[in-house]
Amino acid sequence: MRIAILTHNYPRFAGDPAGAYVERLATSAAGAGHDVHVLAPHVAGTKDEERGPGALSVRRFRYAPEALERVGYRGDVRSRTLFSPLTLLLLPFFLAAFRRAARRMVQEVRPDVVHAHWWFPGGWIASGLPVPYVVTSHGSDARLLDRGPWFRGVALPVFQRAARVTAASRFLATDLERRLPGSSVVVTPMPVDVDRFSAAFKTPRVVPPRILYAGNLVVGKGVDVLLRAIAELKQRSGPFRVKILGEGPELSSLKALAGQLGIAADVDWSPFVSQDRMPAEYGAATVTVLPSRGQAEGLGLTLVEALLAGSAVVGTPAGGIPEVIEDEKTGLLARDGDATHLAAQIERLLRDGDLRRRLIAEGASRMRETYAPRAGAERFLRIYAEIARPA
């Protein structure tokens, strides 16, 4: 089978976390003997064409001088940054180049099926191609539907014309079906590099215990709630340290808040690290926390990775997080926005080694079963076979 994959997010270098699950699906499909062609934006430091393992090829389309190729990757087409002046300026050129490159790929490769990751821009591009397509929502694109009727009007034909619509979590699937009447969405968990993260399972935890947050530093992630919880925890718990691993527009305000709360000396700040270094980060942490707010989390792959690496996890009921954390069975849930309750749940895991080990064992077992790359690829390969155009 010939498969074309359209994405604005795909690893730019070895260990790059951007679109890593898209790469895992592509690699697994190629490893199963299929002819896989990926189309993604060019960015400084990448080649126009690359070869992967098996029959996997990656093309990157150019749309501006290299210094200005900043659309895609790290979230530039998500709702929170879509309206930045630079993105708005470049977006018409980006979309036009993406469409031309997709049409050229279809003419040259003649794929049996197209898989578009994120309904915008990939799904929107795929909807204009003469090939049956799957569109997968990962969460950030679903939030574009919150921007008003215009976005929903643009999205509806994309989903209606798709041969299949899938989402990375049950939460996202339900949300899309509610917003887009008539849509039927299949849940397809994204694959995780299970073997790589599991290799860190027996890594000794650092001393004093480390509390880890890994992710974007944006309001919806609730990192400010975590800092307030740490300030409460410091008053009644033994020694520990906190590591905030991530980047984003809230960095300076979060550092200022840590100072105001009197915990600046207890918090270590780190920019994003490559994907191949993340197992060690989780492996060193006693507890990993994802304190997201509201509906801001499509699933929470951070928690999946942490459990695989042997770190206990605490989250909130935000979005798809309860699909990873079954409270008291694979981790602990804290009330959304409640710093006091979050502090109490973290403290339970720091103090109770038996509880921690039980939750980790059950959680890691479930994650290995659900998020193994082969299982993820097989789900999509069945979908591709059902909708592929006749030879």
C-alpha cells in the first residue's frame, strides 16, 4: 500500500520531540512493508528530502526564505500563536506551498490513502486532494474550534469529506462529535517509544526526591497551581526539589511567582531537551505532575512516558488525562485549580512508598499495552486498508 502523510510537525533531527509520534507511525508502517511518504514544512537545518528505514521518504516543502520558515513545529499553527503577526504574514505562503507540494506528491507517488495529522492545516490540504484521507486530531487543532463559527465552518467540510476521522483520546473524540454534528470519530491512541522509556524504569531516583513538570509553559497547563502547591508542601513535608522542564510565554511570570512564594531556591528550570534524554528525566523523578486546567489537555502523553519510566504521576481531570490516570489505580487526580489538594496528592506519593510502587506497576503495565508502536500502527493500517482507493 502507498501511504502519504501530511503534517506540520515532524522530527527535524534525531531525538526531536516535535511530531515524534507521527514519525513512529510512519516508521512502523514502513517496517510492515508499506511505501510511506511524509510531507512536512522545511525548517533551517533540515534537508529537502530524506530517507528513513524501509520504504520511508520525507519531503520538506519551502515557503519562505529559510530564516523566516517558522510556521509549524513547536505549535505555531495552534490557536494560541496562530494570530501572531509573523504567522499571519507567512500563513498564506505556507498554505499555498503546502497545497502545491501535496498535489505534486499525489501526482508522483499516486498514494492509495492520505493520512493528515491535525485537521488544520494538514486535513484542510487533504480535503482538496483526489485521494481518500484520514484526519487525526491531536488536541491543539480541536481548540481552534473554540475560536468561533468561522473556524467551525472551515473545519466541518474537512471532517465531512474525510473517509475516517480519528482522535488521540476518547475525550477528544467526544468533543469533536459534539462540535461537528454528523461526525463519527474513532479513538486511536498515539504510539509512544515504549522500549526507550521502559529502559529507565529501574533508574535510581535522585535524592532528595524530585517533583517534575515537563511541558509547555502556558496558562492552560496550570504550572502556577503547581508552584502554589509546592509552597504549601514545603511547609509540612521533608526535603524535595522541583524541576520545571519546558518553554513558553509564561516562563518569566512563573519564575516571578516562585520568588513571591518563597520557593525560588527549591525550583530548577530547564529548557526542552531532546526526546532521547526524556527517559532519564522521568526516571530520576519520584513524582511527575501535569496540573492542566479545564479542557486544555487532549490526552497527556507526558504522563504515559513518566509511568513507563517508573515515575509516579499526579494530574487533574482536565481533558483526556483521566484516560491515563485512573484515580488510585494508575496515579492520583487532584481537583482542577486546587493547589491545596494538589499538594496533598503529591505528599501522599512522596511519603507512601507502597502506594507509589503499586500505582507505578499498574500504570506502566497499562501504558505498555495501550501505547506500543506496533499496536498503534496496526490500528491505522486497518483503517487505511478499509478506505484505500482501488488499485
